[in-house]
Amino acid sequence: MKTYPKIFSLVALLVIVGMLLAACTSGKQQPTPTPTQTTETGWYWKPSGFIDYALSGMPDFDQKQDNWFIGAAAPQWTYCGPVAMANSLWWFDSKMEPSPVAPPTINDNYKLVETYAVVGAAAWDDHDNKNVMPFVNDLAMRMDTDGQETGDGHTGTYIEDMASAINQYLVDKGLDDKYYVHVVKSPSFDWIAGEVQRCQDVVLLLGFWQLQSAATHPSEEWVRVGGHYVTCAGVNTNPKQLGVSDPYRDNAEAGGAGVVPVAHAYPHNSSVHNDAKYVSHDIFNISVSNSPGGLWKFDGYADDIDIANFVGQNWAADLMNYEGSYNANLPVQVEIDYAIAVSPVEPTPTPSPTPTQTAVKTPTPTVTPPPVTPTPTTTTPGQSPTGTTTPTSTATATPRPTPTKTPTPCSGGPVVTGIHSVHKANPAGGGFTVEMHCIPAYFPNGTNIYDLHFWSGSTYLGSEYFETPLVPCTTYKFTLPTPASGVPECITICLTDQNHNTWGSTASWLVGSTVQDITQWFGNPGMGPGLWPMGGFWAVEIYTDPTFFDTVGTPTNIYDLHFYTEEYCDPIELGVEYFSPEPLHSGEWHDSTLNVPSSSPSPDYVFIEVTDAAGTVWAVAFGWPMVD
């Protein structure tokens, strides 16, 4: 098993089917079906008409070519990961080309996709048909598909390797300040729809799950037998449907539901779709799932596909815990296990900086005042303060409103650990934005959080309602109106169960518009900094994850750490740690002692402000007790 570090214009055209071309890769002739066209309202398709070169919207490259398989007797086609991502990057490159000219004329003024023609040989355009295979081969090597770089023998592509590879690809192209990559486990349908509709590119990792029993576990258990990547090409929110570019099959061309914008004969050989105007955008109904793989599933996806081709392929590290053998006699349920989105960085206005006191290293640390609005920094979104690319694993999700009674202020209940939340002024959005994230280490079986009621003291700010509970590993973003008194320094978030009963609360602190929440990169993977009893006091144990802070040993721009806790927005100062004049380096563990004896109860959690050499807060993090 691999180890990892401590961390998709509405197109509805009637098509006609031409004469049969060459047979499919299998060599078998099949009748020519008429693709099923979609006439439902509510569809949004990725924009098309880019003459250089995505005439039909999202490309639909084929993975069954160029020896992209393993095994000889019964080959498994394994390149769906790099092919699905190639669709996405090609579409963005076409959209962003400033002076479009159709291939084969050589014209490349945007460097997200470049020509792979050999120097000294005949040249070709970056969007020439001939560029598809070397482009995919490059991505596959970067993603360690089939273990070709590490030699570890795995099959297909790990989601973690894909994210890391695309981050590095963007750096290599000099575009890491223009795009960022985020990975979401078990994404909600609303999140996928939102990302696609706002022109982000979304690749889905589908999991093939079976409910099995065996001698080792006689009661039925869900096992994951393999996976497959597809690219989102369109979405319909009523009913819930997704249109996808599937690297393995062309279901719309074969007579299934979907759209074929430009008519072309079927069946055809696997190179036809290397001309990006030829696509098969396959449509599937999406419904609620009951397996551990995801919240939503593709209905009927497994009815007419060779599941055996994907057995043992395409994993995430946490999914390996569910690995099982494929049973051809049992039904297969196809889940949306993960999503990986490539998104353009949205520019934000640079606010005027607020003067800040420069912290000075002293023998007896001086505690800062209670948390205030940190000074905005110039850290580029998608980068760490040292200028390195930041692979992010969270994204926004949109709740589904449900009518409920008018809430009342929180009436007690514990401060709930395992949640970190901050809010930022958002004048363009007409209010301020709250970002909230649930940590899987504290909610291993999912949360019991259904309704969220936001309060600033006794002032009610608004509510959000969910039909299903909040999901760990997802960043939820909510926009709230700004009270007459201004954006609150701290707000209380009341948490309710499915029956709308308040059972706990957490708090959200106001931070600057460019301040980053680096909890997941600042401690144990998926958990954040940990609190431990040490030397007669509680201490915060921090690890500067090099996944965020560049390579091991590089300076991190961490000079001071200021620690707080809170009880319903009443801040309690816990201490400060100074590292200047030298910053912490990446890949280091560090223990910071708090002003709390180990004989006292541990704080519910700590809020950590991270400053640079000038004492400016550029990041925040949250930590929790790691012992009972």
C-alpha cells in the first residue's frame, strides 16, 4: 500500500448518425444506435464554441489507446485519471487562449497546455489531435499512474497523487497564482453543481462498492472493489443529473441518455475523440447513497460497463480500509467517493493595511490582547507564505433550506470540539462570510449537525438548514448580513440535531480577508495541532507539514504564535511563543507550553494566530485535546 505524508450554452442538438467507421478497439462490428437527446430544462453545460479548441464544451478523450493498460491476457485500461484531468486542463486552456486560431495552425498564447512536439521534428499545435497522447502521458507520469514513477506496483491513480501532480504542474507552467486545486471527500451534489455552474472544472473519483458477506465477516459489509475517474461536463439540478465525459465509454453515442453535439459515426476507434469537437456527454441520474463511499451515487452506471476493468484501481488512502475482492454475482453501487476541482483564483481587492505592533522576543512572553481582526496580508491564494503551492483539500458546500421554527439563542450545551470556524468581511457579497470545517478525527462516523443558528451576543444573524448532517472534510461557507454595529469580532454558532434541538455550540473569529486557515497543515493529518500534558502544563504540539510549507527544512514565515481559548465568545489568553529572529522550518515538530497546569482540565480547544516577522497575522489554526 502506498503511504502519504502526515495529510465539471445548453447543448441540445438533434444528431444524425453517419456511416459506420472502423470497428471498436475490440474489433467487433455493432449496430449504429441513435443517441438519446436531452430535452429537460434546468441543464447547465460547460461553455462550448472555443475555436482553439473546445467546440463542444468539455473534451471527452478516450483512455483505450496508446497501450494505456496493464496486463496482457486480460488488459485493464488504467489511464482514466490522467485522461479525465487532461479534459479539464485542455478546456481551461481553450477558454483562456487570448488570440484563438483553430488547429492545425500553430498558435499558443496560453501555457496551461503546450505542444509536446519533439524539438527538431515536425511541429504541431498545442490543441492538435497529435498532442493528446503525449499530454496524457506527461500527466500520468506526474501522477504516478500504475506506479510508473515510484515503482510500487499500484494500479491506476491515487487521488492524493493527482492533486499533488496538478499543483506541481501549475507551478511548472508558471500558473500557480492563477489556479488552485482542492480535493473534497464525499462531495454533496449541491457542491458539485455549484462548482460546475461557476465554471470550475470538476473530476470525480467514482467508487465501485458491493455489499458482501464472507467467512471473515459473516454479516454483510460494504467493500470497495475499484474505482474510475470521469470529468463533469454539465449538471441539472432538477432532477439531479450529471453529464460526464467518460474516458472509458461513450454511453450517449451508444444509445444511452446524453448529448452528442457534433454528429460522428459510432462505433469508432479510440482516437476519434482526440479531435476535441467529437464528444459523448453521458447523463446519469444522481440519488442519495447508503454506502460508506459517498453521499451520492450514479444510478444505473454499473448496468452496462465492464466492472472487471476497474477492479483494484484508483484509490484514496482512506478508501484502502474498505478494499475487497470483486464478486461478479453481486450488484455494484457506484458512489462519488471524491471530487478534485481545478479553480481559477478569484482576485480580491487589497485592503489598506492596519498598523501592527512588532513582537519582540522576551524571556517572559507577553500575551497579546484578545483576538481582534488580524491585519490583512499579501499572501497569494493557493500559496503558502513562502511562495509554494498549497494543495487544499476542502471546498465550499451549499446547504438545502428546510423550513423550521424561528430559533432562540443557545441555551447552554458544550462547546463542541472538532470544529474550526472563522469569518471574513465580504462587502461585495453584501455581508460577511463564515467558513466552517468539521474534523474527521472528532466525527469519525459523521456529525449530528443539521441546523446552524448564528448569533452575535443577543443579535440573531441568520440560520442554515440541512436535510442530511454536515460532513467532515468539507468546508462550508455561509454569507450573513452585517449588523448595524459592523462585522462582529466573534459570533456564536448554535448546533442542532435532526429534530432542531440545540445540543452544542462553537464560535467563529473574525480574520482578515487574506488570512488563511492552516489547521490541516499545522499538525497531525486531518486533525490539526494537538493538546498534550507536558512538564506540568498543557502544551500545543505543532508540526509544520511540508506539503504546505514547501520541502522539509525551508523557512515557514512563522515567527510568533498567539494562543487563545473561548467560552461563548469570551476570549481567554493562554500564552504566546516567539521564534524571531529565526522562523520555524518546515517538517519540524514543536511544543508550546500554555498557561494552563496539566492538573486543570484541558481547554476545549485553542485558537492560534500565526504571525510573520513583522508581527502581522497571516494565518490561523485550531487545536484540540488529544487525550481524555
